Amino acid sequence: MSEDRTLEEFASTDETSTTGPTDENEDGTVESVEPATPAYGWGSYTCDECGETTERVWWHSGGVVCPACKEW
């Protein structure tokens, strides 16, 4: 069995290296990203289609619909 090694042996000492993707372009500018649009929600809602109170909704055509009114 091999000897144990410390985490420092695996750490990079190069400060220019990255460990993952960044939001910067090659020229250093940062692109703005639009936030994700939710598709599902839970809480206390009223369905825009049938008017029933529900705890689960899906966003559809600018409003919320209950599971019974959701077009699958």
C-alpha cells in the first residue's frame, strides 16, 4: 500500500489557473444572464383557469394553473 499524501501536494500554486468555468469572456467582460423562469410552484394559489385554491401550480401563459387544468 502507498503512503498517505497531503492535500497540499495536489493544490495548484499557479494563481492563473482556474478550477471551473467563469462568467468572463476572453476579453474580460462579463455577460449578463437572464434568470431562469420557474415552471412549478407550491404554496397557496388560486388557479387562473378554474378559480380553485391549490397548493401546487404550474406557470402557463403568464398565469398559474392547477394540476387539473395543466395541459400535458
